[in-house]
Amino acid sequence: MPEPKSQAQSSQRADSSASRPAGLWLVGARGAISTCLLYGLHGLREGLLEPVGLVTENTTLRDLPLVPLENLVLGGHDVCERPISEAAGELVRAGVLDRDLVTSGAAEAAAFEARLRPGPLDGPEVGVADLDPLSAELGGRPPRDQISALQADWDAFEKEQGIESTVVVLVASTEAVREAQEEWQDLPQFEAALDQGQPQPASVIYAYAAIASGRALVNFTPSLGSTLPALRQLAEVRNVPHCGSDGKTGETLVKTVLAPMFAARGLKVHAWQGYNMLGNRDGEVLRDPNHAATKIHHKDEVLRGILGRDSNHHSKVSIDYVPSLGDWKTAMDFVHFEGFLGARMSLQFTWAGCDSSLAAPLVLDLVRLALLAAERGEGGVMEHSACFFKAPLGGGSHDFHDQQARLLAYAAACLR
């Protein structure tokens, strides 16, 4: 828990943060989450939207000395060439974005587009057709060269925009699952592996580049990012805040709210079967079992953490790609449980929602919290951010109510 700060100190920080821009660098900048965030941020700034889904605007967190939304400057990396207007058009046709909002935000979208840079391609596994050849070239370079290129992009962005602090956010499609490497367990071994030119997953390259350069990191994806023990050590050494992984926006959010009910009432869960259907590029990538494996594991792990690892319940999550759904996702869950006298009962629910529109405000929340942590001199895992993730780096309970209580306790400590 952070050291308490006086109200005067908080006010001083709020005044100083209100006067300067802060960077929000999106990895996966041409994707649906980034597009929703771009136009959503424009709508909030112009008073065209209400801050629905923004935790930092709708709870006691709004009293924290957070960076104002109008101070955030967006930039990003991507491996695809398609223009933002194409992604926005898809979301308009899907009923996610309002056409008038997209028209109103055209100037901001053009400025954002101009700040985008090609990121390193993570091998041949992305599974999309419009890849940037510069990304393929960058992905083929030694890891130290990739890291230097990313940091140079961030340095240039901050210089051009007059920015002192930038948060790097991973919102790209899920990487293929990797077997753990020995060098990932220890920072000196990992540094040696980089020096020797051993290839690393793109999310790990981004995470290392950000933390090594003193920039906070948010991993909203199931990809490795800063989950490696070596990178967690680096964050401690450099005193850089980071958090992740795998944003909790829909079906799993409901699980972490409902599952504690069964445990608290002593009801025996025999089976919890989930089935997910989704479209868009994330769905296209996740139809590959190697890309879906980590996400499925995270979805299932939350139940075992809440219901108990020694319970014999059956749980399984399936994910299917349904192109016509676009950015909409449907999840159907069946819970088979036992009550007193051995009576067998069931609970069934269907969640139909737009993951990208749910994720975008949470990314804004996490960026503001990461900037606050950096401002307060906090480094390492942001344990208070657990409620935002399926696989929180800080560990602890998967119970959403407990996780939310930790976040509010952190906020209270910051305000004291």
C-alpha cells in the first residue's frame, strides 16, 4: 500500500499534471480498441459523450489527482497498413461508433494517423493480409535493434509533443503461446540473451523497451508482456509501474462476480461450461489454437481461483470465430450446481456485447492510474489494478468484489 500523502500535496500534483500533456502510446493502434478509444476520447473532450464505463470518472477515483483526459496525446505502433478510417467505418457499420462522432473527430484521427509507426512483426503468426513491410523488416532485426527503434519512436513523439511521461499500452491481437525460456526467469540472463541476439516475442520486446526507458506499461492482452520474472525484476530495479494482463471486460467479468456467490453460500458447482463467439480481427487470430490457448487458460483459471483448486468441478471455455459478428461478441454460460439434499440446479446466462467499446474506457482508466503511480514514485506491479484483469500480475483473489475493494483502498490511501 502506498504511503499516505497530504491533501496539499495531492492538490499540488493535480495542478501540475493539469498543465502538461501526457503520452498514451497504443501498441495495436489500428485495431478496434484503439479506434474506440480515439473517437471516444474526442467525444469526451468535446462534451459529446458521457463518461460511461470510465471507472476513474464514476467512482471515488474521480477525486484522485489524475491527468485530465484532455491532456492525453495519442500515438502508436502497428504491424498493419490499413487506415484508421477503415477501422472506424467497420465500427460505424457495426453500430459501435456513431457516424457523426467519426465525422466530428476527423482532424484528431488524422493527427493520430500521422503519429503512427510500424512495430516489429512477431513472426508469421499474425494472420492478417495487410501487413506493413517495414514491420516485417523490423521484426527480423536483432532484439536490441528492435528495442532501440521503439525507444527512438517514443523519444521523438515526446519531443514533438512536449511530453514528459508516456504510458505504453499493449492492445494488439493475442500472440501465439510460447514455452517458457530459461532466460526469462532472471534479469541478467535475459539481458545476456538480448545481447546474443536471441529472438523474443514482440510483446516482450515492447515491455522491455518501455520499462528499461522508464515508461510505465499496461498489458491489456493475454500476451506475455511484462509477466516474465526477468521483466518484473527490471521494473523493480528501474522503479517503473506496470500492470496486466488480459483485460476483463465481459464474460469473465461476470464469472468473477457470480462465482463468489456459489462459494459464499456453500453451493457445490459441478460444471461451468462457457462458449464464446466473436468476429473482427481478434476473433480471426484466436481461431488458431496456439493464439487462443493463453486466453482460454486465463478464463478458466479465475473459476479455479474462486471455487477452489481442490474442487472437482468441470470447467471449459471454447472460442469460435464468426465473421458476421464483427466487433460484437456473444458468450453463453451454463452452470450446473448442487444444493441442499443433493438437488441439482442450473444457472444459464448469455452475454452479448462489444468488447472494444467496453475495453476502451478501461484503458483510459489504467493509463491515468499508471501516470499517477509514476508521479507518486511507485514502481513494480500495480497490485491495486487487479480488478481490470483476468490474470492480474499482483495475484490475490479473483473475486471482483475483493479486487474492487483493493482499488478503492488504494485511492483512499492516496487521498489521505
